[in-house]
Amino acid sequence: MGRTDRTPAEPALRNSDAPFPSSESASTSPDETRTATFGMGCFWGPDARFGALEGVVRTRVGYAGGTEPEPSYYALGDHTEVVQVEYDPDELSYDDLLDVFWANHRWASSAPKRQYRSVVLAHDDEQFETVRRRRGALEERTGQSAATEIESLADDGFTLAEDYHQKYELRSTPVVGDELEALYGDTFVDSTVVARLNGFVAGHGATDRRETLLAELDLEPTVISELRRGF
């Protein structure tokens, strides 16, 4: 679950020599991160919601949980839309992420399509057992049966979705999405700043955190203005 590579420099920040920290208060990003994968309906909303969380380093949306080789949006087969969250375990726990998961989709209802089902794809035995325990406790507390499935994710079981699905809320913000895509290039999807902004423009995150990040961004005034309107 861990990574040893450090987050690349964030070109949108005024001090572009330093990576944007997951905690927004440290000078470096974590040496080790962990990964969680969730299916909770259309992946655009969860991508933004998780991206706004302090402690999340990066998010990606993609396809998992099926057998179709090389799935795509228009050839999904038996896969499910999922969000993959990379996080700093010193700032955020797996249980914290599960709290967000349970609170932000209809876990007690079966989805009309497998594409949108409620599922947790565990990266190891510890995650698997944690989800199973939490699901049981949720059912006992609410008196409802959870439709959420729990599965193990193979090492090659996640396929990155097409570019136009990544950071959808930010891409849909006039001027901003194009500006940041041009600025970040191939690192757009994996940027902590981009993940955070994608969450913020969708209405997530505290006002003071949004303003703190805006003050650190070295972007054109028109871009800052559009971001502030979204905030």
C-alpha cells in the first residue's frame, strides 16, 4: 500500500520548488501513502468529495471489479466506476475514509446498473476485514441491509478512466480547467493542488482552507476570480 516517491513540484503554487503538502501545514509531502478504492455511483462526485479532504494526496477515477480486459467508458463490460484515493496515513485513517464512503451514497439500495454499484475494493486483508466489520456495525445500528459489496482488488485491477472524466468538476469550471491542464500537463491527474481545487469548486471544504490555497496560487487574476466564484 505504500509509496516511496515524493509528490512532484506543484507549478501552480508560488513556491513551485516545494511540493504541496497533504496537510497544508507541512513543508513536504508524505514519504509513504496508502490507497483506497471505492465505488459509490457516478465517480465524478466522490472524486471531488475525497479530493477536498485534508490528508488526501491524490485522487483518480477509473474502472474496477470486473473481468473485461481494458475497459473504457463505452465498453465497460462488468466493471464499476470507482474512485481511487491515495492518502497520508499520518493525517487520515482508512476508517475516516469509510466514514465519508458510508455517508455519501445510497449504500442500502441496489444500483440499477453494476456500473454504479456500491462496492469497496480492498487492497489487502486488513482493509477487507475493516470494511466487513464496519458494514456489519452499520447494519446493526440502522436495522438496514447494506447493498455494499466487499471485494479484493488485484494488483492490475484498476484501469484509469479517460482524461475527460478526471477532475470533472474542475474541468467544468470556465477558464480554470483549461489553464490548469496546460500548466500541469501529464501531472494534472496526480496533483494534490488539482485534487483540492476539484473538491473546493464542488462546494466541499471549509472556507478558510479554500482561501488559504487561493492565496498560494500563482495564477492569472481571471483564473483566481473564476475559482472564487466556484468557492
